[in-house]
Amino acid sequence: MTRLIRWPLLAWVLGLAACTSPGEDPSVGKIGATPTPPLEIATPDWPSDSEIDLTALGRLPKDARLAIDESPVPALVPRDVPLLEAGLITTGEHFYAFSATAGVSNVAVHATRAAHRYDHVEPPMPGNRAIRGTDGFVGRNEGIWSATWMERGVAYSLDLECARLDHELCKSERYLLELVESLAYVGGAR
């Protein structure tokens, strides 16, 4: 009985695989489908080594300090000591992420040098806030405050979530903006 089920299933999977050629975008030609645009990879404008905040770097856990050396973008972390001491760093081919929970707040910083550019989409409009000397966006969704901006050719975001929506840190955007402005450069792979 098991063989009777396996062969039709295998034939169906092979039939699906035969529908597209290797490297062909399966959405091309489908009504309403938009092909995935090419990925653009920015080259970050790296800060000098003398701009590394050694105090902030030294407060990160050992594993996080080691992971920073793999970051393909300038790694920024909050200077808040409890957040630094609880910090985790994750890196990938085009991104890095910092995350930490301290007290009632959870903070995440993400950065990427990769972007998809759509020919039919206009360049972004100016942001709604001045963030770190440039235009950026601040918003709130489901109680989570977010700030996004471009810096040194890299897209950054910082998210702030509180365990309780009525906590003083999350009643307004004030603490979010303080965290963003306090971000310290701690290194990267260059």
C-alpha cells in the first residue's frame, strides 16, 4: 500500500518540477504576478576604527562581540547598559541584527545592505522625522514602536516593544528616539 501512495506522489512532484526551467522565475507570465527584481547590494561607507565605541563593545557578551566581526554592515547597538549586557548579535550575508530584552522592554536593531528596486515604484518620499541627521520614519503598529532610516549606505531599523503597552517607556516615541540617537558603532567585517 505504501508503494502505491509513494509513486503517484513522486510523479506529481516531478511533474511540478518540469513546469519551470532552472533559473526561470515561476511568477513570470502569471496574471497579477510581479517578477522579483534584481537584488542590489550596497557597499557601506564604513566608519574608521577610531570611531568604535570600545565601552559599548566591551559591555556586550563574548559571543556577541565575536559575531560583530562577521557583520557585513556597520554594527550599531544601544548604549543602554542592561540592553548591551543582554545583547545577541546575528549576522548573515547582507545583514546584522542586535536584540535584547531588559526589564520591560525588548529592543531589536536590524541593518541590511541589500535592496530590491522596482522600476515602476517611485523613490521613497521624505521621512516623517529627523533621525541621526537624516530623514527617517517613526511609527507604531500593534504597540511596537519602530524607527527606520538610511545611514552610511545601509538601511537600519530599531523596534521597541514593552511587556505592557501602558508602560512609561512605550507611551510615546520618546524612548525609541533616545535609543536611536544613542546607538554606538561597535565594528563589523569591513
